Amino acid sequence: MTISAARLKELQKRQDADIDYSDIPELDDAFFETAELVTPSAKTQITVRLDSDVLDWFREQGKGYQTRMNAVLKAYMESQRRRSR
């Protein structure tokens, strides 16, 4: 998701008190008793061949497209692992 410079400036002018948190539950002790710290795994640099239209589409999404590509692949990997159990 990209954000315009004008929208970013608008958001930076907002005060913290103006943020509506009403739809976000407060994190209490019960949450932290079961919370798990998830750290990103190490990345390995590779060369991969992709269809041009696939790469173009991800690049059009803006900065961080490689991270998003990794997230899509990871989600697929995890769904296949769950499926095979």
C-alpha cells in the first residue's frame, strides 16, 4: 500500500489525542501471558526467475515489494504445511 506525500503530511499533523482507539482492545496481563515473540528469520539472497507481469505487479505496489513477495510465499508454504498434517 502506498501513501501520498500530502496524506502523509496530513497524518503527521494529527495529535495523538485525535486517534480513535475505540475499536482496538486494550492489552492486559492475560494477553501478555500467552503472547509469543516472533522474530523474522534470516534472509538468503538468491536469483529467481519470475514472469515479468508478476514482478511488475509487485513492483507497482511500491517500496517493500520483495518483502510482500516473501510474505505471499510464506503464507502459501504455511497453508501447505497445515494441509499436509
